[in-house]
Amino acid sequence: MELARIDARSLKLQVYADRRTAGEAAARDAADTLKELGRNEDRIGVIFATGDSQLETLRALTAIPGLPWERVSGFHLDEYVGIDQDHFASFRRYLRENLTERVPMQRFFEINGDSCDPARVQREYVKELNDADPQLCLLGIGENGHLAFNDPAEADFDDPGAMKIVTLDSECRQQQLAEGWFDKFEDVPERAMTLTIPTIMKVRKLIVSIPGRRKSRSIRRTLLEPISTACPATILRTHPNVTLYLDEESAAELGGLV
């Protein structure tokens, strides 16, 4: 059951009792979008986020019947540099287990983070992404307000490139540790390949799943702080079609807003 709904400029926000119902609501929104696109598009480009925040959404979305997966060209937002595809924390592994092995997607393009030629990886990936012209992105927001791996020090709202290699800040790396992807802080990679913020903002529709108490501060910052790279997610307030799906825990610092 939806508990609250607010608008912040064009940004829409819905709050649910727990992460499961929030994820299911986000999945229904994504499913409706895929069905609508399937009526008019021969190729549907979709970008998928990873991490703990996306698990309930992907679980629900891949269980919905009748979606036009056979026309979907999938992409993911980011990947660690130097990490093997079979590593527990690899986003390639995550998306295989939680998405591409569950639905008959036409094609999925992976970011090869352990390539010896990262420049070539970026060139080829960006070409495929541009050809697909993504119409939907499933997204999250980091504890430091990052979008994809665009941490505050790396975020650029006018970034000239579609993809880049970034250095991850300590708060971002600590989040990966806290979510259980690594055994100790020193194991968390310091660099990653990521789609840039302009690339994300070009996508026609953004569905943002953000459950959990650890995200409550970044949600408040996203809604209330001035739009700046100090909290990269504030830029979402300028997108024409974005909905945030929260649970009661992630909405805990919104006070009288909901």
C-alpha cells in the first residue's frame, strides 16, 4: 500500500511500508513502461542499476509475465575497474543472476571492467548505448548522493563524455562494504567505469528505487538541498519524468514532507 506521495518540481516520490512493496511498485511502473514501449518500438533500450537497492525491484520485474523482453537491449550503469566478472561484487555477475538469466532479453551489453584496454571498452559500449537510445533507466542513489559512480568529487552536470573512469570516494567505498559485497574496506576497488550524469539525464524515464535507513539522509538532501554536485542526485529534480520509490526507513528524515 502506498503511504504517501509528493512532487518536488517534476520529481515524483512515493513511499511504501517496506522495501518489498516499494520494489514491487517500482517494478509495476517499469513493466507498464516496457509494455507501452513495446507497442511502438522495435528496439527498447534499458539501463539497469545494481546493488542492494535494486534487488526487490528486479525480483518483482522479472516475475511479471508478458513483457517484451525479446526486444530489450540492456545496459548497466557502472562496473569496478580490475574486478573479475565472477567476483561476488561484480555487477556483471549481479545482473546475470538477478536479470539476464531470468528473462529472455534480446541482448545485454556488459562493461568489461577488467579489460586491458579500457578506452576501447568505453568506445564500444558508448556506441552501442547511443545506437539503442535508452528510453528507461532503473536507478538508485548512493549514501553520498551519487548517481551511478558519479561521487560528488567526480560528478559533472555538463560532462562532455558519455562514460568515464572515476576514483571512488571513501563514503562510496564504505557503502559497498556495509552492503556486504566485500570482506574489508581495503578490498573495495578504488576505481570504476561509469556512465556520466548527462548520459543518465538523457534517458526519457527514470525509476529510482531507494530503500533502507542508510539512504534516508541522501533522500532528504536530494529533495531539499540546492541543485549541485555536492549531492549529485539533486539534479534529478530537473528531469521531466522521474519517480523515487522509498520505504518508510528511507523516508525517515523527510519529516512533514510526507
